Amino acid sequence: VCIHRVRSCSSIRFIKSKYVCVFDKSALKFSDQQRLFRTSAVSCGQIVQFKLSDIGEGITEVTVKEWYIKEGDSVSQFDSICEVQSDKASVTITSRYDGVIRKLHYSIDDIAFVGKPLVDIEIDASKGVAAEEDVVETPPMSHDEHTHQEIKGHKTLATPAVRRLAMENNIKLSEVVGTGKDNRILKEDILNYLAKQTGAILPLSPKAEIIPPLPKSETVPAAPKDKARKIPTPISRPIVFSGKDKTEPVTGFQKAMVKTMSAALKIPHFGYCDEIDLTQLVQLREELKPLAEVRGVKLSFMPFFIKAASLGLLQYPILNASLDENCQNVTYKAAHNIGVAMDTEQGLIVPNVKNVQVCSVFDIASELNRLQSLGSAGQLGTSDLTGGTFTLSNIGTIGGTYAKPVILPPEVAIGALGKIQVLPRFNGKGEVFKAQIMNVSWSADHRIIDGATMARFSNLWKSYLENPASMLLDLK
């Protein structure tokens, strides 16, 4: 065919010619999935539909919270594309390709579905495409689709943070054995693999740099002990009255709460309450706070509560167990992954501190600081929010004293901590003194835990907190 001029309009090609030597009708046949010519006259690249892959935990849809790129931007492999939020956690999606973003399929707060296109990326055709079925110009393939988590044909489950850690240390994920659910590769697996290669002992999480104590002349003056106690004030918000009903879908963490609490209330709960005298612990914390601040860590009471709970769970492992759906088997968890309920703008979330049984109070405080920072920013990962074995909820930060906490399945126990109050109490001589009193409310699964076990655990936990020096005898 001798073509004098080729003009394109939309997706249909019109051929205008003054001279046509050979004409074949079959040359004009084309389908919606396959084109005769490229739509771009400038670039010879291929358009790849980058699909949202399975991020685990049975999640089928997510909410797009933020785009890190826009149409026309260039991206490289492992560059962040967007942040999505499921009913379990926030996840950062990274690019699998080097190329140019040509189309965003969703806007902010849209619902994106697993397996559906997220963005269109134009890549260099000469470099090839890892997944042929993702190319717009080619018809759909019959074989299974690849995802951006596959490496050389081997499907490897790992979060973007884990993949980036592996890339920074030149580790191939296909060589790492995953210990998570469905052989998912965790951060600990990467660190353990790296330790075997180098012979180094690496921490499970980044620790704050230890800074030597400041000279006495530069130390921060201690607050006066007679300083008035802070009284929580109610938060007032501007009231907007529209006079119309408003209907909103249940999404994000609120959707997770609906599912979890519906399952939780099928468990027969029983409650147990007590009060704790924290006078000695309050004094101890005041002494340790400056030391922790020098190391860059904020020390609250919660690390002591968590560590005391872990010491108690060593004596009463039934409280760190789980019961299967048919109530036929009880699994005693080796790790003490103690969850801490947090009130955030996204709703109630319960991240957990992993392996408390081998952590010091300072380690727990450092990890809590990290979880609280990520929780406030809405950036907690799935690994932070799953795997809990026991939970503590500190309602005292808002102002409550007693509560009736609901167990988070598959856990079997939970505790709610009230505010610390200065109240009059009697000593052994009958003299009145000022005591720092906190109330605790426990809930337990009455199918496998009886009241006596819960009471004995609570008494042991109470003894550690009322006499914090006794914890030294059992610390690991």
C-alpha cells in the first residue's frame, strides 16, 4: 500500500491516499482489545495497566487515601504510587515498572478493587513487559495474571516496606523463607537472613540513639511536685446544623469494628474489677522519665502495665491463648503480642507490641512511641495491627474509671485501665495517706477461663505494679 498521508482521530485510523497499488480488506479489521497503530505519535512505548494486587488478610477492596504521583510523572520500580486504606490497615502501593504515568483510574476517597487497574504506565517496549496480559494493546490472556509482588515467576508475599528493605540490602526475596501467614515474608525474616549472611545480630525494630546525659548545668529543671494535676477538658467542635439527614457508607476501620465486634459478642464474657495503688510506680516513673527522654523516648505508665501483664501471662498462659471456632482446641501462644487500644481520627485501632516476653520496659516504650506516631498519621501497617494475643485499653487518658471491655477474637482476655486518681487510703497503722489509685476492669472468655484464674492473674499483675522493684526478680 502506498500511503500519502496518515491521519488519526480518536481510536479509529483514516487512511487517505492518492495512489493505492494493493488493497486488502483484512488489513482494516481490528478489535477493541487490539489496535493497528499506536495512539501516540511521539512515543513507541507500551501502555501497561498496573493492577491492585492482593495485599492479604482477605481484603478485596480499599479506599484510595493519597496519590504520590500524577499523570505525566515518571516513576521507577519500588517508587511509591499511592496510599490505600483497608478495614485493617494503611498500605503504600509501589510501582513494579519504570515508565511514565498516563492515567489514574481512581480519585481520592474512591473505592479500589483488588485485581482491577490502578494506573496506566507507559514503558519502553524495547525493555519488555513482565506481564503480557497487562498490556493494553494485547488481548486478554487465558493464564493467571501476575501481580507486582511476583519475582521471576515466583509469587512472593511481602509488604512494600519489606520489599524496600530487601532492595536496600541487595537481598532477593525468592531466597528468603517467609514465616508469616501463607509464607508471607516479614521484616524479621529479612533481618534474620541478613544476620546469617553477615553474622551480625540485628534488632527487630530501630532503636533510638543513646545520647550521653547532659551536664548538670544543662539539665532540664524538674517540674515542681506541687504542680496542679492536669484536668481533661471536653473538646468543643463547631456545630453545623443542616436540617437534613446524611447517609454515609461504613468504611475503613469502622467497617473492621463492625465485623470484629459482631463476632466478639458471640463470646460469653465475664468481668472482674479491682483497684491498684500505684504510689510507688508513680515515683519510679518520675525518676526514670528524664533518662528515657535523654534517649529520645517518652516514658508513660503503659510500658510498665504491659511488662507486668507479660510476666503474669508466663504464670497463667491460658490468658494468652486462643480457641478455635468449633471450641475443640486451645492454642497457647508462645509470643506475648500485647495490643494497645488507641483512639485516632480514623477510629479505634489496636496495634500490638510484639514479643513483650523478651523486651525490656525501655524497648516497650520505644515501640509504643513508634506505634503512636504511625497511628496518629494513619500509617500503621498490617503487621502492626495483626497477631495480637492479649489486649490492654487505657480509657484513663480520656477520663474514665471503670469499663466493660469487649474481647477481640481470637483473644480470650482484655483489660481496661482507668485514670490515676489521688484518693485517701489507710496504711497498716490506720493512718490516712494520699494514694495514687487506678481501677482496672478485666473481661475474659468464660468458655475456657474461670473467675479464680482471672482473679489470681489480676492479683499477680497488681503486685508487680504496687511493688515495681519485685519485677526485677522475674525480668528476662
